[in-house]
Amino acid sequence: MAKIRHIAIRAEDTAKLAEFYKKGFGLKEVGRGNVTNGVQAIYLSDGYINVALLPARGGQRQGLDHFGFEVENIDKAAIPAIDAGATKPQEAPKDGRFAEFFLYDLVGTRVDLSEHGWKV
């Protein structure tokens, strides 16, 4: 069974949002990423799920951007999603910032698929 292990939220002020989740819900910071227009990606976790706070770029709306499932086998996990109407999985860039593959659900939300999971 696929398990949700990753959620990404776009924000204009990732540091402020990180403090909210750390103080409000006890999440721990597990990493920092690229800086875009002076705003840094910040990664938090509750020990099970990774929450990526990503810079909102070029007028992108703030809020939920995508989420990810950890699966045993990407090919097998993608079949029922495709049968249900998702796009076929696309391979993500291999620079370490992305899950191995992603697809889009019926309303266009990106859904990551990973056999290796995310840092928690």
C-alpha cells in the first residue's frame, strides 16, 4: 500500500512558515535547500512525513503544491492510478531535489512517487 510521506507547500516567506510549523506543531527542521529570490527551501518532519516549504516563484500561488507517496514499486503503483485517470508517470530530474517519478491527478495536482522516501 502506498503511504503519504511528503507534502510540499509554496510560500513567499518559508522561514516564517517554518517557525509556525515548528512552534505550532513541534515539527523538526531536517534540511535546507536552494535559495530562490532570497527565499530558501526548508524541510521539516514529524518523523514520518517530510514537509517541504518551497519558495513561491514568479507569482506562483501560495499553499499546497504537491505531495508524495512512498511505494514498494513505482511501475506497479502507477498502474491503478493511470487506470483511474492519472497521467502516465514522468521521470523527474536526477539532481537529488525530486522524487524518482511524478504524475498528475484528475485536477492537476502533482503526485510524487518514490521507492526511497524522503528525509525524516
